Amino acid sequence: MKNSMGEKWVLAVAGGIALGIGLLVGFSPVAFYASSEIELGHSASLLSEIRAPAMVLIVFGLAMLAAVGVPKIRAAVLVAAAMLYLSYGIGRLISLAMDGLPHSNLLVAMALEVGVGLLCAFAYWRHVKPA
């Protein structure tokens, strides 16, 4: 039996986080990154590179929130959400191994990304699991 309330909850949380981070990074990247002691400066090229993935987060966050109310797209969006969050988390794990310990905010982000990604993967697995 499908647990649509669980799926909706996971998508609402995942979507809210992605949308919120995307908006913060997209519209206030210098201040957002300063909170983790990262100085972006005012290079138009660097800020362009920062804002582009922020817009991806906004679009994916909106898709996740839309899937809360649209059951037909829920499975596909759960897969996409799992891939998005786990790719960020795994990227941070690789960086941790290769580059050393980042700011504590980024360690929290890594744990959150892996956790939310696994929740989305589990929700998808439950969605497609035969009864």
C-alpha cells in the first residue's frame, strides 16, 4: 500500500529546503556564502556560476512542491529529488576526503543533503514497491 502522506511530507520538506536555499543563493549569494566564511567578492563571472545552480534548486524545489498535489508526477519527482540531494551530498563527501574539513555549516548541509536524499529514495522505493 502506498503511503501518500509520507511521500507528500518528504516532498514538502525537500521542496521547501531546495526552494529556500535556491532563493537565498540566487538572490543574495554574497551574504549566503559569507555565513560559511566563504568570500565570493564581486566577480560577475563567479556570481554567474553561483546563481546558475541556485536556479536549478528553485526549479526542482517548485517541482517537488507541485508533486505534493499532483500524484501523477510524484514518482518521477521523488527520483529527481533523491538524485539532486544525493549528488550534492556525495559531492561534499568527495570534497571532504580530497580537500579536508570545511566550515561546520557545510558539514550540516552535507548531512542534511544525504539525509533528505535517502528519505526521497526510500519514499520512491515505497511508492513502487509491490504490495
